[in-house]
Amino acid sequence: MTTTLRPSGPIQQTADGARSRPYEIRVNSRRVGALLIASDTPFGPTVGEIRDLAVETGDRRRGRATVAALAAEEVLRGWGCRRVRISVPADSEGGLRMAEALGYTEYSRNMAKDLPAEPPALPEGVHGRPMTDAEYEVWHAGAIETYAANWSSRGMSAEAAHAKSVADHESQLPRGLASPGATFVVLEAAGVPVGHVWLAPRGEGSYIYDIEVAAEHRGRGHGRHLMLLAERAALAEGHRLLALQVFTGNTPALRLYRSLGYRPTDFNYAKDLI
């Protein structure tokens, strides 16, 4: 029996070369699953993604998903892609095994925590306060550059990275501090500002978009204090779920989030297409 991909819709293509197309996974003429192949990523048309890959229950554990993923990689090569990314739910044992078997490398993971009803306590001498307008202006200028540098380090051109950073911040924060749903909290220790966190509603709860302890104040437990502030802010908005994304190489952050009870929800992988 042969597992193949069959287009289930027309190819969508933009002027800049981005493409996407849905496919059915078939065994001979029988449909056993589906996926979406796309090259409309922020990195441009040379980076593709395999999205929403799912095999029907009765056809799992037979290598259908692996064959489909390999076939999707061939489609992306034909589109001129040099790299492919996938996101696998943390509870998909088969998907995680497949990613490892096909040579994908984890680059980040999404994590979340179900928050308790009562807000966590902060140590004596540590408290949070709203970010001021002056602080926001300084933060915003630095955030534009930091976010752009992050994308540049992952293969995006400097020009495209800066444009994306500006566009994303304008989209998320159209009115600055007064943007609907945006919460900016500054952490103070002994009266001195030592860090900040930005969170906003996303999905069923709150999401941390930016969190940072000032370099000169690191190594003193303030990262944990900032996370506790974020949980308090999420609860104040009526949310019982707090989520975030962390890069795999950020070992101290991963260790902190695990110790606070955050669990992986999705693992994000990539590999080069040779």
C-alpha cells in the first residue's frame, strides 16, 4: 500500500513568492489524513512550514505521518525552500518521535500554567507598579531593536527584520501604554526598578510578550519575582491561564519556568532541506 499526498485545494501564491496549499494524505485512493504546506513564513519564501498534520486514528502507528512529512519536504524543495519548520503538540508522542526520527531540531517551545485562584505573594521589599510613559518610550525604542536583532539572528535580513519589528509592535501596541488589553508592569526591589514584563490577552488566557531583568540586577532571583508579578497581573484581568514562548537555548529561563509549574504545550522544530 502506497502513502501519497494529493492536493485538496488550489495553491495560493502572493507577489513576493509565498505559497500555501492543503493536501490530503492518501493510502492508494483512501483518505487517511491531511496537512497544509506553506512558505508564507516571516522569513520569506525560502523557509517553509508543515502545518496541521493529522492522521486519522485507525491509520496511526503505520508510518503514514512520516511518509507524508517527507513528501511535504519534497514539495517545499520544489518551491525553492531551504529550511522547514514544524510545531508538534506536547502530548503528541507520535509527532515528537517523528520529528526526532526525521532529524528536526527543537528551537523553541510554548509553555503554559494553570494559575491558582489566589495571587502569589511577593517577598518583602519587592513590588510591582505600572510602567510610566517615560519608561515606555525607552522600552519601546529598545524593544524595536532587540526584536529585530532576534529575527536577524535567525536568518532574516536586517532590513526585513527591522520592518517586521516595527509592524509587529504597531499591531500589538497601536496606542502604546493605552493599547487595549496591554499590561506593562515594572518590578521594583528596595525602591529600585530592576525589570519589566508585558502581557496581554491571547486565546483563553494571558500571554507574556516580553519579560526582562536589567543586566545589572540579574542573578538575584528577580526573574522569579517578575513571573510572579505576571501571574498576579493575569489574575487581575480574570485569566486563569498564563502562556509564553522560550527559546531552547535559554537554559536558565527554561529551568525557572519548570520550577514555577509551567508545562510545555508545543515544541517547535526546524531543519535544513539538503
